[in-house]
Amino acid sequence: MSPSTKYGPSDVAGLGTILGVWAHPDDEAFLSAGLMALARAAGSRVVVATASRGESGTTDPRHWPPARLARLRADELAASLATLGVVEHRWLGYRDGGCAEVEDADGLEHVRSVLEEVRPETILTFSPDGMTGHGDHRAVSAWTTAAWDALGRVPRLLYATCTASFTERFGDLNAQYSVFPPGLPVITPVNQLTVHLRLRGMALDRKLAALRAHASQVATLHREVGHERFAAWWGEEAFRAAPDHAA
């Protein structure tokens, strides 16, 4: 398969076995649930690895202490993946909010071990800026890139990214809900994307179900925005190739 091949909804099977490496439960759903649904529908193997259990993802830590929230978010992740038909998951075992403090060599080896076990043909993760600038996102991207490099850059490594149309159409929501800080995300021109999905039908329905399964993080947002607007907001997924692959 040529590195310059472009992938749309009908081409996802060409990505082969997919491994997504993310920081928190729900990252995988926001950024790649549609792609995963299409891949599973095509019979492809999909595996997700998550660095932490998202135990700090609350504005009410007294009601949701870390151990309690970690259990809930792990259950939500399992339910979310089930809606997509994804049956393989790995925890990397790091603390939510603490990935940037982990020795790079430690993070690299954890990701490398998953890569060696799964042997994916395509790896999905955050762009180096973490898209939102979050320290955990940036660390996971760095570990994954370094592990890919250590293994000879054999699989296809794709970074989640955003298009100009996404930021233009949903700039009000991105600002209102502080999705991205000033200056982020970095925009990738459409002609430089490797994967560009505008979800509809089954893929969109399953993505929305996968997101709703992360109720502790998504329910309020979904209710306030409204279903139709929420679906349009998160109905696009885009990935660009890591530098050694042509876009």
C-alpha cells in the first residue's frame, strides 16, 4: 500500500490492524470512534491502549474521589468500545495528569510492548502538540512516536488532527466549552490528510453511542448542545501521517 494512499469511509479496511494509543477514556471516542466502527464493520482488528483511567476528570472530587471515578470511567470505556465492536483493550497504568512526569524511556517501553504484541499495520494517536496541549496527550504522542521509531517505523503512524472547516463551523462551541486553548489545534489542510471521514449512517450512530457511553464526561455537554448540533460537531475525523510518511 503506497504511503500516499488516501483513506475515506470506503477505504478503512486498507488500514489493516489498527492500534489506538490514547491518554484517557473518551479520547478514543472523540477522535476515532467512527474510524473504529468502520474498521470493525469491515472485519479489521482494532485494539485500544489507554494510558490512565481518567480518575481526575471531574469538577467535584469530593463526590468522585479518584478510585471511585477510575472504576466508573473504566466501565464507561468498556461500554463505549462495545458499541463499536472493539473487544481488545490495554491499560498502560499511568496516573491521570501525571504522564508528563513519566520518564520517556518508561513510557516508550510500555507502548513498545503493546506494539510488539499487537503488531498493528496502523497506529493512531495524538499529534505532537496533543491537539489540546494537555500534558498527558503530548506525552502519549511522544511515547508512541518514539516506540514507532524504535521499531523501525514499520507500521503507518497517523496523528489525529483538525481541519479548517471544523474550527470555522464550530469555533463558538470550541470556545464556549474550552475544547482547545488559544493557538490550538494545529490545522492540517485537507490535501495533506491521510484519513478524512465525514461520518454518516452506521458510523455516525455508533460514534454517538460510543460518546454517550462516557456519560460522566459527555452527558452534560450532549444535553446542553443538543443532539443534532453535537452530532454535527463530532461527525468529522481527520488524521495526518507522521513525517516519514507522505500525507
